[in-house]
Amino acid sequence: MRRPIKIAVKAVAIYAAVSLAVGIVMAELTLHPVQRRPPDRARIARSYAQYSAELQAVALHAADGAELRA
């Protein structure tokens, strides 16, 4: 009778430990996202030049006052 209880306690402990570890990792990734390096503008401009196109900075103002840049 004691063996099933030991197995159940171990299973609950393992589940709790794994849940805690996954929760910590997910929280860290949410609060501190991986920084991406900026795009290589020279390479992009060269690929656009093949089609006689050029890169331009664009800024849009949303209705709530936020400025959207691309």
C-alpha cells in the first residue's frame, strides 16, 4: 500500500518541479525577449537596386497618437 503512495508523491514532485522550471523560463523569455540584430541595410538596398527601387523611411501617425515607423 505504501508503494503506490510513494510513486504518486514522486510524480507530483516531478510535475511541480518541471512546471516551476517551465514557468520561470517562459517568464524570462516574456520579460526579456531575445534581442535581434538590426537589419543589414546595405544588403537590402543592393537587392532593391536590382528592381530600380530604393529604401525610404516611413512614419505613420495612428488615431491614438502613436507613431509607427518602418
